[in-house]
Amino acid sequence: MKKSIEEDVFIPLYPKSTVEDKSSLSSKFQERRFWSAVKLLSNVLLWDGIVQEDTVRDLGLSKLLNRYLLLNLINTPPGPDNVEKCHKVVACFPERWFQDLESGSTLPELLNFCQHLLQ
């Protein structure tokens, strides 16, 4: 999983003017790469309970979400597309990670993602 995240994940960042046109090749490529990374996130987080939780959280949240996916989310204009992307990312998280958290708190690895959601 670590090798796949480090060597196979690539989400290009293009200027907003380039990706605003949803029919452009650059925009389509960036979207395909984003959704491929979300699928990998989902697959990595499915290992929760089988592989050590620290390892799964490091790979899925610290490396994949914070290093690749969050950058794309921050650069996606506010609106339905961004909401859908965030919703799909949240759907990947194991519910048990949040059962013992106090109201209004989150996992340390999700602080930046939470700030994006609040914005």
C-alpha cells in the first residue's frame, strides 16, 4: 500500500482557468486521477482492523488524504463538485475512529480537512 501511494498516486495541479472548462483534457485527466486516489483511499481504509490502526491512519490520512487529495479539494471551486468530492472522502472513514471522540473534536490527521469543510 505504501509503495502504491508513493509511486502511483499523481494528481496534477493546473491553473484554475484550465480546469474550469470541464470538457478540457486537463480537467478530465485531473478528475480521473482524483477519483482514482479516492478509490485507493477507500481500499486502504478497508484494512482498518486487520492492519495496525496507526499504519492505516498514516497511509490513508497523513499520506494520501493530506498529501494528495486535500490539495485538489482546496483548489476545487466551492460548489456541488467540491461537496460531492468531500462527501465521498468522508464516506471512506471507518466510523469506529470517531466513536470515542468528544463532540466538536476530530482526529489530528483530519484537522486540515475539517478546516476545509468549515470554509
